[in-house]
Amino acid sequence: MAKKPNLKFPSELRLDLISKDWVVIATGRGKKPEAFKKEKKEEIKISPKICPFCNIETQEMPLLIFSHGKKISYKGKIPENWTTIAIPNKFPAFLPHSKFEKRIEGNLYQTMNAVGFCELVVTKDHDKSLALLSIKDIKEVIDTYQERYLDLMKKKFVNYIAIFHNQGLRAGASQSHPHSQIITTPLIDVDLNRALFNSENYYKKDKKCIYCQMNEWEKKAKERVIFENKDFLAICPFASKAAFEVIISPKSHLPYFEKITEKEKWGLSEVFKVALSKLYTGLGDPSYNFYLHTAPCDGKKYPYYHWHWTILPKTAAWAGFEMGAQMEISTIEPEKAAEYLKKQ
Ligand SMILES: [Zn+2]
Ligand SMILES: [Zn+2]
């Protein structure tokens, strides 16, 4: 009988269908999944006494307050029983402005004013990262994302809304108190632009969304799925940009995150809880970033896009090669990472 061919190369280059980037899956290094577990906490903890979010009254006027699943209105004072809050960022990179202006220097250099809004979504407990919150608490965060999105998208010069969360010092969080950021931009960033362009091309060619096609294959192949419920799928993507990358996406074809329904929000909260808990246990409370990619809100239609969240744990620092070659190296196969996370 013919021998089954070994389909895996010892070290592989894999094509990311969306970005069209090649990533290196350097399996040859043969690291066991357990080896990615962080050995000791190198985090610098800010004491709740001096934490700006534990002293929320020192912050800007809140935009949205939740208390145990219910929205409450701001009447000049933030009530003690708040659980999730949205506030303007005191140190914004983009600023609201009535005009969007461009300038050119020496017929060469372009500038425009960084018009936009920067907000923070803060959960009450200083020491509880999202992985340690209940599904109900996470749902409140998702509710806040959606509600702030719906409000911000109506504002002038808001063409894209970025929502992201940096957890831990290595992921660039400046405050140890868990918080997410929402930033609106008048422009659409390069990565998303490329993803939109490639998704549109697939859609034209196959009459089908590329993300839906990938999800269908992942459900069949199973080896990269870490968790799924009725509406969502969490996978370690085939062309993972980093070890233990996780993508959460809806099983139905949904281009616009802001249209998420109540039922879907519960489903998404459950997947977030499970995925983040698995990373927390499996990698020993790692630093991570997660971010949303969704269709822009610039008035154009994006029927071919499929929103999703990407979670990138910080397990290895970027070395010279990645910086120079702009090619990412993942030191574990996504299949092995998924198998390990599934067990957690
Ligand atoms: Zn705090
Ligand atoms: Zn789709």
C-alpha cells in the first residue's frame, strides 16, 4: 500500500488568504505548547489607590454607564455601583474638530489634522482581566462597544471605528486596570484596506465570502477549531501571524459589527469568555491584544466583508527578521496550538 504522504513540511510558509501575506510556521523549533506558558509575572502593578480608573471620578465625564447589566444615566456623579463605563480618553491621539484639513509642505509632504474621537471602555474590577469576568460582564462590554459604535458612526469625519484591547504590559497597556479603546479615524488603515480589497475580489470571483468559505472548511477540518457555539466559531487560523493567534467570527455572513443582535451578543460573549480563559490557563495569563475588523462606516456598502475579532497573545517578542522582512514567524503550528487550547 502506498504510504500516506507527509503533508507537513518541517517548517512552512503559509499564505494568508485575506492579507496575501506569507507567514512562517517555524515548526522545526519543536517547542511544546506548554513551553509558551509564561514563567513569572513581570507586570508592574499600579495600586488601585493611584489607579485612574479605580478613581473614575478623576476622569472625563462618562459617555455611557452600565450597572449589573442595566444602563444607568449620569446625573452629575458616577454611581458607586457602576460595572462598565465608557469615557473619553484623557490623552487622545485624534481630536474632535469641525473641519478636516489637508496641508502640503514643499509640494512633497502631506499632513491632515487627526480628526476623531478616542474613548475608553473600563470594567470595574482592577484585577480582573476579561478572562476572569463572567459571560454577563463580558456581554456588558460588548453592549458598550456596540452602543458607542452606533453613536460615533453618526459623527462627522468618522469613516472607520477601531475597537481594541491591550492586556498586560507586553501588549502595550499603559494601565494595568483592564480597559479597551475605541478610536475613530477619517481614513481606513492599510491592513483593513487590503483585506477589503482582497475580500471584494474573492466575492466577485466566487460569488461567496472568503471568510464564510474558510469557516466552512474549518468546521469540516476541525483541527483548528478551539470552540464553537450556535452563532460563532473560534479558531487558530491556518496562517497564524503569531503563536496561539485566535480568530472569533460569526458563522453567518455579517459585514457590519454594529448590527449585532442581542442573541448574537450573548453568543459572542460566551466565545470570548471561553477563548480568553483557555489562553489564560494554557499560557499562564499572557499579555495579549485583541481587535475588531469590521466594514467601515464611510457610507459605502461592503456586502463582501465579514467582521471578526483577532486575539494575539504576546508569546514571543518580534525579532530582527520579522521587522526587516515584514514576515511574521509563528513558532507553533496552529493545529498544535488549537489542540492544546481545546484541552484547557
Ligand atoms: Zn484600577
Ligand atoms: Zn462571510
